[in-house]
Amino acid sequence: MLTVSIWRFIHLLVCWFDCFFVLPHSLKKESSGRWFGAICASPAVVLHTHGLLTDIASVTAHPNFKSKLPAEQTTKSNDPRVVVSGNCVTSIGPGSSIEYALKIVELLCGVEKAKAVAEPMYPLLPGATTGGAASKM
């Protein structure tokens, strides 16, 4: 049940289009202090365009779209692939989507749940004491 809810939440966050459903939903979340976020081009194309990043200190986006974000909010090229600032979670793109999803699980359900979700996805991560990614979190 939790997995289905998380994937539904992620589906809303990973929307590539500025559509009539996602924008009002995001506006409600931002104004009420709840978690909201975007991945790839969406931080610049949707969140910034509609003023949802005004109180957010740091944000990231796909490298090709970082120039559309205010310089003082944009992370540097070697910064983390997933950025949490205030109640906003952003990520650089599809290649970081698992990291993004695990960060959302951590924020909503705690570190232990994120480790449990990560373990089967990264069973052979080098240096892990249990043979999985959970020990890296």
C-alpha cells in the first residue's frame, strides 16, 4: 500500500508539463507548507515560472535549464543531484530519479524506511556492509 502511494506521489512530482492539474496541486502544497518538488526541467519550467521558488534557498534542475533559474538559488555544477531546501525537493533529471524517490521516502517515512526500500534496488553496491545500498544512507 505504501509503495503505491509513494509512486502516485512521485508521478505527480515528475510531471513534465505545465498542466491544469499539477500546477494548482503544487500551488496548494507550497502555500500550505507541505512538501512539493520537481525533477529535470520542471523546477525551471513550472515551479520558477509560477513563482513557487520565491522562499526557497537552493534548487537544482537539468543542466540545460539551470540558466532559467535565479543564480542565487541555483546549485553549482558539482553540487548534489537531489536538493532539499525548505519544503521543496528538486533533482537534476531522470538519471537521479531513484535518488530523488529515496529522498522523498526518507522525508515522508524516515531513514529506516528509505533504507528498506533502497536495499533491493542496490544489492551489490561496493563497500556496503550488508551487500546493499542501505548502509550508504
